[in-house]
Amino acid sequence: MVLGGDITLGRFFDRAHGNRYDYEAQYSRDFFKMCITNFPEVIYFPGNHEYYSADFEWMDDILDGVTRELPNLHFMNRNTMKV
């Protein structure tokens, strides 16, 4: 499965905001978990919404951390993957 961006706002995963985005972060994580449960590999290309109101490098670190928590979800930004 390929997720072509604009799936969520990346700032929802920023734990520095405490509980402010807990619902949105859980909803987004549940969506990603549903994807990785139903597809052997999920390739995630971020769109502009993921970076909305955020520094690009900082948000890349946040999104990379999310994908490390979820097996077979691959965050594709400035990298490659052979399929």
C-alpha cells in the first residue's frame, strides 16, 4: 500500500505538546496500524499537511520516530526503498 501524503498533521505526534493532540495522534496511529495489519508493506510519503506549521527537519524526526514504532510502515523522505 502507498500512502501519498496529507494523511495527518505531523504535529499531532509531537509529545512536547502533552495531551493537547492525544485524540488526533491516537486516531492517526490507529489508521496506520489498520494499514500495516491489512497490507504486508505500507510506504508512506508525507505531503504538505504533515509539515504544516512545523520545521521540516524536526518533523522528519517526529515522523521517522512514528514509523520506527510500527513494523512494515516505511517513511519515505529523502530515502529509497526497493519494492
